[in-house]
Amino acid sequence: MSIFAIIVFLFWTLTSLGMIFDKSPLSWINEFIRSGTFMLIYFKIGAWNEFRIPVQILYAAFVGSMAISAVAMGAQAFNSTKTMSKQKAN
């Protein structure tokens, strides 16, 4: 894996964290896509083989991140639907 790709992924990670802390509406979608992209690259290409982290921990961390993102996206969609129905009632 090239250094450029690793740097891009690290900047994407920092951007994703910043979006979450800023409560951006697209933050959880971005995090889900980022985690999924890493998993896809890792499965297909075997990128970052230099990691000293056991592969099970790596998978668990990124699958966990995707699960948290999916739950947050669902909660966000539920809250926006609930807010819209309250506005229509008024």
C-alpha cells in the first residue's frame, strides 16, 4: 500500500471524527462508508499487512464502527421523521 493512500485514509479518519464531534448530519454516513471502505480494501487487497494488530481485533473494531454508524443513522432518521410529523400536526 502506498504512503499516499495511507495518508489519505488517515485524513479521512480525522475528518470523520471532526464531523461526528461537530454533529454534522452526514457524519455517520461518512463513518459507515469509511469503515466499509477499509474492510473492503483489507479483504480484497490485503492492504496494510504490516499491522501488528491481530486480524480479529481489526475486524471487530471496524464492524463495531459500522454497527454504531448504522444505529446512529437509524436514530437520526427516526428523529427527523418524528420532528417532521410534529411540524405537520401543528
